Amino acid sequence: MKTPSQWNPSDIEMAHGLARLALGLNILAHGLSRIGDIPGFAAGIEKMFATTWLPPAAVTVTAYVTPPVELTVGALLVLGLFLRPALVVGTLHLCVLTFGSALTQQWDSAGIQLVYVAIYTVLLATAGFDRYSMDQLWRKTPP
């Protein structure tokens, strides 16, 4: 097994790019599947949280914001555009969703959401290996 000092940077760059693409496509698909019926999505979320102590207005706002956030973060990740901010926003949004899943005692959903958080944070921690993205393409373009 190779030690970290023996890792090939190009392999890490490729892994980072592929993981970013996979996460971006997944989150983008979440947003695309919900964006066409935000009121319906919000109504389902409001019903799910009706028995919790959360203020209904907070639940409604979160439900209405979720599809555009997912659509935007997913698209930015697919393109590799504004990578660090997209990863931070995505992680923070997942923190909100995980908190909600825990309040409704949906432990399976909370566990899956923690896997997303892990992927987001690994991508953020390895953002220095970002090579295959629009951000990098723009950095290499002379002014």
C-alpha cells in the first residue's frame, strides 16, 4: 500500500473530478425532480413536520428553498464552477436536512444525508486537487 507521500497527484485530481461530477449529477437530479412542483414538494414536507416543534413558517421556507438550492449546487458541482462556495452551501444545506430528519426520527434518511455530508467535506478538503473544472479553466485563461 502506498503512503500519502507516494500518491500520484494526477490520480487524486481525477478522483476528485469524478467524485465532484457524481455528487453534482445526484444533487442536480434531486433539484430537477422537485423544481417543477415546489408547492407539492413543500406540502409534503409541511405534513411530515406537522408534529415537530419547528415553526411551520421555517419548515415552509426550507421546503421552498430546497429545490432551487439543490438545482444550483448540483449544476455548479457538475461544471466545477465556484467549487468551494458550492461545497460549503451544499454541506450547510445537508446539515439542515439532517437536523430535520433527526427531528422526525427518520434515521435512515439522516444516515444517508451524513454520507452526503462526508462526500461534500472530502471534496472540500481535497479542493486543492481540483483540476477538471470551469474554475481551473478560467484560472488558466490569460487576462
